[in-house]
Amino acid sequence: MAAKRPCTASRTEDSLLPIYSKEASFPPEEKGKGLQKIALFSVTGMTCSACAGSVEKAVKRLPGIKEAVVDVLNNRAQVTFYSNLVNEEKIREAIEDAGFQSTLITEKINEKSIQICRIHVTGLTCTSCSTTIEFILQAVNGVQMTRVATATEEVEVHYDPNFFSHTQVLEAVSEFGFHAVVISTGEDVCQIQLQVDGAHSEHSMKILRNSVQALPGVQELNFDPGLRKLSISYKPDMAGPRDFIQVIESIDKGSFKAMIYPERDGREGHRVEEIRKYYKSFLWSLVFAIPLFLLSMVFMYIPSISRKLDAKLVNMLSIGAILKWILSTPVQFVIGRRFYIGAYKALRHGSANMDVLIALGTNAAYFYSVYSVLRDLTSQNFESSDFFETSALLITFILLGKYLEVLAKGKTSEAIAKLMDLAPETATLLTLDSKGNVLKEQEIEGQLVQKNDVVKIIPGAKIACDGVVVWGESYVNESMITGESKPAAKRKGDMVIGGTVNANGVLHVKATKVGSQSALAQIVQLVESGQMDKAPVQKLADHVSKFFVPLVIVLSFSTWFAWFLAGKLNSYPKSWIPSSMDSFELAFQFGISVMVIACPCALGLATPTAVMVGTGVGASQGVLIKGGNALEITHKVNCIIFDKTGTLTLGKPVVVDIKLLNGMNLNEFLELVAAAEVNSEHPLAKAIVEHVKKLKGDGENHVWPEAKDFKSITGYGVEAFVNSKRVLVGNKNLMLDKDVAIRVDAVEILAEIERLAQTGVLVCIDRELEGILAISDPLKPGASEVVAILKSMNVSSIMVTGDNWGTASAIAKDVGIDTVAAEAKPEHKAEKVKELQAAGKIVAMVGDGINDSPALVAADVGIAIGAGTDIAIEAADIVLMRSNLEDVVTAIDLSRKTFSRIRLNYLWAFGYNVLAIPIAAGALLPAIGLRLPPWIAGAAMAASSVSVVCSSLFLKSYKRPKELNMFEVTEITVE
């Protein structure tokens, strides 16, 4: 994300003091945090997940820790950290302080060698499935971490390409019986899918592959002859989709035709296909299930029809039994084939899932019925009931439930779909001559825009790509990306964001980032990654799922045996047994009902669906939450630390007053100060230069006197020789360090400036203190209201700033904050966070994500505010796309609402199983005569999963707290 934010420099940590240093303008990856590294530790002494949690917590308390993953089974911990903030030795000591032996594994893990592959897996229906896939992939050499999102049926694999490839990821998953398709390989490449017509033979396909492979930048390609789909992975700096189409269509005198593959999105395509398959299967099962239902439940009460169905063909074999056998068999073995496949593959790898329960229940009913029919065929006096309708209706209702579940799960990811819809379908490509004159205009598909293309953006059109304006002036509505309602003025040299809307003028934009590298794609990726992350509360469901299916099978057999034994011993009245059954069949039906009513899927969907909807709603509100872990911790936050500059204030300092102490000419004074400050990148320096420019009225064209021997003194200010005069501009410490006497009247002026919540900058010329500039950074509108709202939510507010005590205290008083820590350096902020954590507080740090990174990492929740397009703030758990301070309230309130919904989902999922299993086992039969047939039990099971997903979907109606209604809201939605 190379686009610059307007006020990034003004929110650096150093801007909290009257200091000037070019160091402050560097991005955090270079100066604030350093290189991102990965270290692997051997940890001995861990015996359970609680031990792993202790190690993880100890490591994450250190500053500079991005991520810590602890593997109990292999006794190791992998830590991702920033080298400027912490090192391997400190991490090892932290692990040992937690009570475990630790050694650094010397085998190096190069951070650049770790790649992230994302795949879509069809058939992820419950926690058992996801746990199985995690276990398998984690055991493969080269795989560092695996995350599974059941709700979206996606798997994210962090792997070392030196040992493993994304094709092997697909093979490993497919071996388990799941159909897997690559979404992204994680390499620094783009992907495009083309539809190619004309490749009918092996020879033509070989020519096609060789021609495309010969292009520079092509990394990998795959051709599916059935779909006529050519998938190409390429480096955008070296090639692009138009190059591929041009080469393909030039092969063999135009015998091939190519175009963008007509599908909106791979994930959406898989989802639609899955919905279609379930719907089709349900309809086919209904074709057989309805006649079966009529034969078993309706026609038996119509005497004229019943007599014909009861007519015997051979011995005791009736026409009705044969018809039911014929109708149920296709449902059991053709339509229900998916359950057999799923159960076989799960059992083959030593796990059990929902398919196992369905296959066992339906097989028991079907084959017992077959046994009954064969006995009728061979006996002249044996007559028993069959359960053919049980197996068929059970499969039918389960398919209906799965169809509704997939349909509802698709709605949980609508936020991502809306974001992706922001990309325009077409773009106007310009062909320019060497002087920049337009030679040709051509309308192309939006996906065909390549890096360095120049595109024309007319009024009202969406901008086709991230880029820089090379011609024209206009206003651009960026609210759909940044949430800022006011259109931004754009002219030559300004950056624009793909997906935003041009307002009134015509712009020519040179593409700098396309495809997966664009700001829009990065936002989508961040939201998707957050939805992949598991909330800690989901560990409970993961743990239960390991034992759930085996336990249900045991309960099912126990139920059958208990009722069967009770029947043989005449322990219950004969009146409890329906007229069409005997005691064995009654017990058998109870056993099947227990097996099919239990629902592990509801447990598995309780958390991920709520997290998905919650993070999607957050994205539409301009709040990007990086996963379930951040969501869960945020709802517990009871203390917030605010940075001052750029967080509580606008981050746009302006000169509000100038005090001359010795009667020096104002123009000369300002000329010398601005000439020295123009060399500094510090925001206060820029404020001074801008103020002088406005006073002089000659704008950008002013030529400043040369500043010789310029020095930027970190933490103090600047020093230079201008017009043979020695000029010092900075804070009081700079003057004291340079032995400049500070008069009493100057001290009084400084005190008054600080009382007004302003920053005083002292100017010394030739060892004489000549003047003081008062610089103000106004409070953000509504800052005091936000602090008051947080207080009403039982969240205390603290301000930690690098500014002087006088200014800090005045700002804190204005916003209603009682606790202040001033003159704090970045590391002091992190220490303050740890101090509050030691006191039992759950701490959130709100900062701009630059020099606040140590505190953002140390806090339980790091919130980066005012990020705009710079969304890749690694240290933060939550990124606020707008500069609106009230979004902090939204983030906390949304997390609380989401977690309340997760609790409700679990209450329903656990409560359903706790109540439903005893009812299915016949617990209410003695009291009220209630007996659940297996097909009704199956319908209840299917309904439970759907109800959990629908419960999560209620989060889509989330509204911000009514106290925030005073603020103007711009929701990030598709227009």
C-alpha cells in the first residue's frame, strides 16, 4: 500500500514534543519496528493446552511480538517478531520465566521464505472436519501454521516453499476426501483465469502452454480442457492479462480465442455450485420421499388403498413393502452417496464427523428393513415393520437442512462480496505518444488493466486501479474505501484508489497497483484473514468435537440396549409399544433417533459464523477487525490508552501565534526560521513552513535562503547557519543544551502557551532567544463525547503522550481524561501498558500505528486509528479506516454484541444437544407418551444448524450505540 496519508507525518511519536527529526518520517517497518523475523523454539515441560496458553501469553507480553503459535504435540513454539523491539534471547527467557525449558532451534526460518496459501475446501461442515484438516496439514514437514474457517470453507496454510508447495497442500487435503481449489498461492504474483477456445487436441494444448510459458513473468499455468479455463500465475511487473490474450490469439494465425473467464469470483462460484448441488439432491430425494411418506403415513389409513398395499405377493411379502424398498434404495445409495464418501474418508483417517452419524443411522434403518422384507419373503407367518421411510426421509430432511445452511452461510460473507463489487467492470485505456498526447482510446475490461497503463476516468465513473494522476483535476469520493464523506481534491501527482468515484473533472491515471496488490484487494484480504482467525472461545467446541461423535454412537447403542433389555424383562407397559412394532423395533427406533438428532455442526458453526458476520459488519462501518481473537479480547476491554497527536487531536498542527522577544523584524525572523525548518520532515516544522508561505503569499514558488551545516538533533530540534547566522529552532531542552539563556518573560510565555494546550517552539539566532512560536493541534470534533461514552460503558480512558506536561494536562482536561502520562517515549508507552495489565486491566492502545507500535503490540488490543489506505499496520489488532474517534466506541460495542451472539449460539447448540438427545432416547415417553421418529429427529438436527447460522445473521442488523447518533456517519457500502 504505497499511497500516502495526508497527515501521516503529523502523527509520529516525535510530533508530541517540539522536536524535529527526519527519523520520524520513516515507515514503521524501517524505524519503528525493524525487520519482521520468525524464530522457532523447542519448549519442554508442556503437557496440555493450558501449558501452551501460558507460554503464548508470556511471549505476547513482550514488546514487538506479532504472533506466537505454540504446538503442544511437537513441543515447540514459533514466534513472529520485530527485530528492533525484541530478540530471540529475550523471547527464550520469557518462556523460561513461565516455567518451561526452552532452546532456540538454530535451523533458520527466513521470513521471506514463508508463504501463505489459501484454498477453498468443499465439504467442511463441522468442527470435526476442520480439526481433522488442521491435524493432517500441521503434521506435514514444511507447514508452519494452519487456519481453517468452517463458515467460508477456506483453509489458510503458512508453509516453507523449500519443503512444501501449494500443490502438495491440495494433494494432502484431497487425500482426506475433500475437494480443494487454490484461491491464492501466497507468492508475490497475480493470478488470472482466461477462457480459451480452440484448444481441442493434445497438440494444440501443448502449443498453447508453450506459447504462454515463454512470456516473461509467467510463473505457473494450468489448463482445464473441460472448462476451457487457463489459469495463469504471473509477476505483474513483467506481464499482464492483455499480453496473454494477445499471444494466445496470435498463435497459429488466430485459431485460438481468449477472454476473461466469465465468473465473478472463485469463492462465489464454489458457493453457488454447492448450493445448486444440495438443491438438486434435495429435489431428487423429494421425488422418492413424498411417495414413501404417503405409502407409510397416509395410505395405511385409507382402507381401499391399504388393502391393495397389504396384498401378499410371496408368503408374507406385501406389495407395499416392495414399493417402499424400491423407492428408498435410490435415496439411500445414489442421492445419499455423499454421506458414505464423507464417512469412509473420515474413518479411514481415524476421525468421526456428522457423515458417520448419518451413514450409521440411515444404514441401520435401511438394512434392518431389508432384513424384514427378506424374512417376509421366506416365511409364512413372520410379519414385521420396516423403516424404509425412516432412512429416505432422514436423508431428505438433512439435505434440506444442508441446503438452507449453505444458503445462510453465503449471506455471512456478503460484506466481502460488496467490497469486491466496488471494482469497475470496464476501463478506458489510453495510448499516448512520447509527449503524452492521446493517440487512442479503447474500452477494456477492468481486469485487463496492467501496471503502468494510463486510463481515463470520466466524471461519475469508478477509478479502475490504484495509481497516480498524470493529467487533470477533480474531486474524488473515497467514502466507499476510507469512510471520509468529504470528496478529496486530486490533481497531477496525487494518488487515487481503485474503486472510488470521480466526481466532476476528467482524470488520466497511471496504474501503479493492480489485481491483488491494489488497496481494495488488500482490504478484502485483511477482512478475509480476520474471518479465518479463530476466537479462543472456539477451543471449547474444538475440544468437544473430538469426543462428540464417538460419544453419540455409544449413547445410541446404549439407548437401544437399555430399551431392548427393558422390553425383554417386561419393565414397561406393553401399551407403550405401537401396534405396528415389537419391543426390539421400538428400541431400534430410539437408538437411531439418538444417533441422528445429535448435531456437532451447530457447535462448529456457533463461533465462525458470528465472527464472519461481525467482521463483515465492522468492515462496512470502517472498522477492520483482525480475527476472532481480537474480537473476543476487545469485548473485555476496560481501559483504553489514547495517544494524543493524530488520535485525540487532528494531527494537523498550525501556527497560531508568534512572540518576538527583542523587536526583531518579523519578516527576517520568519525567513530565517523557515529556511532552517524547510529541511526537516517533522510535522511541526512543516506547519511553520506552511505558515510562512501563507504570510508571504507566493506559495510553492518561494526560494528559501540556503541552510548550511544543517543538523537534526533527535529529541530537541534543528540547528543550521542561514545568511551567516546561527539558527536554533526547537524545545527548551535544546536551548539549555546549547547554553542559551531563557529569560523569565520567555518562561512565562511558554507556560501560558502550554496552558492553552499549545506547543511552544523557541527560536535562537546567534545565541540570543529571539522569539517563540505557538503551535496548536486542535482536538478532533467529539473527542470529549467519545471519552464520556466510553466512561458510560465502564471503560476508563488514559492519555499517554510525548508532549510536555503543560500541553498534555490541558488537552486531557478538555476531553475529560483524568489520568495523564506526558513526555513519554515509545518504549515508555509500552511500559505503561504492562503496568496497567499487571494491575488486572484489559488494555486497548489507540494510536496511529507508527511509533506507537511497541505499545500497540504490548496492549491486549492494539487499535490503529486514521489508517486510511495504509491498512497494513501489522502491530494493530483493529484498524480504523476513518480518522473518526467514535469508531473506537463502535469497535468495542460491536465486539460486545458479536460475543453476546456467540454466547447465545453456544447456549443454543449445547442446550439443543443436552435436551434433544434424552428426548430422542425416549425420556418423555413414560410421562407424556412423546416418541420422536428418526426422520423427525433428523429434521430437528438439520434445523439446529440452520438456526445457529440464522442467529449469527441477526448481527447484520447491528446499529451503532445511539449515543453516537450526534456524529455524521458514512457507512462503507456499495452505491
